[in-house]
Amino acid sequence: DAGVIQSPRHEVTEMGQEVTLRCKPISGHDYLFWYRQTMMRGLELLIYFNNNVPIDDSGMPEDRFSAKMPNASFSTLKIQPSEPRDSAVYFCASSGDWALKFFGPGTRLTVL
Amino acid sequence: GQNIDQPTEMTATEGAIVQINCTYQTSGFNGLFWYQQHAGEAPTFLSYNVLDGLEEKGRFSSFLSRSKGYSYLLLKELQMKDSASYLCAVRLYNNNDMRFGAGTRLTVKP
């Protein structure tokens, strides 16, 4: 298996623009997580899905953030409109029954 | 709320032993994970404890005391490549919810 795949790896955009981050989890994993990592706040859970259904989105900062998982092999995290304070590394992770998370390589987002 | 505390930074010498502590106060507990994260890379799994005691895996060991809300990661025979951040994470419930500490940045010096 190729592991968790994320795209793009780097994204630079201007304030106010829409940003879409993509994730393909490991095949057979029932759980998918979106995390954000910054120097100030560390690794924060934004939202996670179980069998494509959002279970806990309490970590989503505000209405500008939305996440979808239309099928077992794809998820998106969208920010609209983006702001400079959204600059961070966004990780997608997946796991099966045992709860061990496998992280993707991350998307480094810079909002100017 | 969920509190997971780790030292921010540590420094150690190549070949030595270092212990990284983690204390937690969470609304649930169903296991504790340690991850390693090199700069610019994703976290990777190191160890997992669900019962009290020591788990050994090569140069790395992890200890858990549930009654004290305490864990540590022990790294032996330190190598330069061990310079990284080490993240403590608590699995809260059976539904895979997990919270991470801020991480401890370890620098190994020659």
C-alpha cells in the first residue's frame, strides 16, 4: 500500500481565496482524521470520520472550514475564504480498528 | 478539558540515555501512544501502552502508570538521527478519538 496520500504538498495562496486539500486514506481503514499543526498550537484534531460519516467536528475553527468524505477512498478539507492565520501544515491520517494512526506527508499551506 | 503535558525541549549526548515524560488529565483513557516526528515530516508511530508497565522495542521503551496519569519514553544509545520531536498522544475512547501533546523537541549532540 502506498500509505496515506495527500495533495497538494505545498500550497501558497492569497487571503480570501478558496483552498482545497485532498486525502486518500489507506485502503481498508475505517477512520480518517484531519489535523492541523502549527508551532504555537501543536497538532490539533480538526475533524474525523468513521465509515465516511463525520463523528466529531468540534475542532473545526469556524464556518470557513468544511470537510467531506464522499467515499471510503477520498476526503477533502476546504477553507473558504482563507486567512493568513490558517497558515499551517495540514495532516490527514487514517486508522483501522486498532486506532494506530498512519499520517500522510502533510500539506504545507501558506496564506499571504 | 484535555491536558497533555510534555517538556518543550531536551538536549542529550550521542550514546547516552534520555527519558521524555508525559503527564495527562483527560476525560477518558484507552491507551497512550508515542510518535516521532522529524522536522518537515509526518509523525510516525513508536509505541503504544494500554496497561501499566514497560513496553520495550529495541532502543526505545515506553512506560505507563494509569493511576498517576503518567508515561515516559526512554531512548537508549542515542544516535544523531534521534534528533526529532516526540509526541505523546492519549486515545480517549474506543471510537478512536485521540489527543496529542505539544511535543518534546529532542536535540542529540555529538
